[in-house]
Amino acid sequence: MLIDKTISYLFTGTRYLVWGMALIGIIGSVILFWVNLPLGLLSATTFVASLALAISLSLLLAPRILTPWLSITNRLTIGLPALLIALAVMGMIYYAQGGFPTLNLLF
């Protein structure tokens, strides 16, 4: 039974870690959009897709403390289309460029 609790806590910790990284990803996507704008529209649009993915993950993995403000229905109706938009935008960029564009990642 101890192994079951350990695995459950590992999954819970991973969920909150990914949620926190998604919140940081929202800020990072906005910054990197403006940094990559001089490289071209496809490079900047990559971070629009990254922003949609970060918003989707932060809504889908939001902790229960946010439940009074965001019900599961609202989170799913916003999060799932944002995920599909992110996948569609990255697919179009990959197809239009013939691969992924050159990016400036500030490091």
C-alpha cells in the first residue's frame, strides 16, 4: 500500500510542476514573441502557438483551489480548443516552412 501512495504523490507532484511551468511559459511566450518578431512572421507565430499551449496546460491542470472561479466545464471549453489551435498553428508552420523556423531564445 505504501507504493500506491508514493506513486499517487508522484503523479500529483508532477501535475503541479507542469502547471507551474505552464504559468511561466505564458510569460516566456509573450517575451519571446517580441524577441523573434524581427526574424520573421513564422518565427514569431511559433510563440503564439507556444502561448496557446501554455494557456491550455495551465487551464487543464489547474489545482482545485481555483475551482470556485473556473469550473471544469469552463476549463475544458477554453483549454481543449486552445490545445487544438496550438497543434494546428505548429502544423501549418512546419508545413509552410518545410521544417521549423530559426528562433532566437535569448541564451
